[in-house]
Amino acid sequence: MGFFKPEEKEEVSKFLTEKLNNKVRFDLILNKNEIGNEESLSSELFSMFQHIESLSGNIEYEIIDSKKTSEAVYPAIKYKDLDDRIIIYGVPSGYEFGVFLE
């Protein structure tokens, strides 16, 4: 598990990409107070996953809302890795942000 601030987007991208490439289960928790509001979160997530996609070239993702997943209560990003595992990046039921593999 890693902790990151929004300005550490490159480190977050590197962390996620490494975990995806290693095909292991992981959780990434971000402190809500460090992220800011919902709009800036969506922008940060989108930028981060664009960066990950540019590194790997094999990740499909979409921005989803809370109505589409029980894990996310704010807008989130959902994508599949090479093994067709569904990965949801968003806000879990508490007040922290996380990454979940199904």
C-alpha cells in the first residue's frame, strides 16, 4: 500500500503500472484532504490514467459514477488489465480514495 499526494502523480502512475505489470493485488489509499474537491479529483485521475495508458498501451478505462459500482461513491475510473480483471479507482465507502481489483 502506498500513500501519495496529488502532485506526486508520476510516482502514483509508476506505482500502479508496476503493480499492474506484476499482476498482483494491491490497494492504493489517498488522503481525501490532500486531493481536494470532486472535480479536481476527476481531472487528476484522468490525467494519471492517461499517463499509465501511454506507458503500457494496453489499459482500457472509463470514467464511471457512483451508480455503476458499489465501491465508488464519487466519480471513479474503471479499467481492465491484460487478464480482464476489473480495476476500479475511486472513493470507497469511507473518506479515503483507493484502488480495488475485483
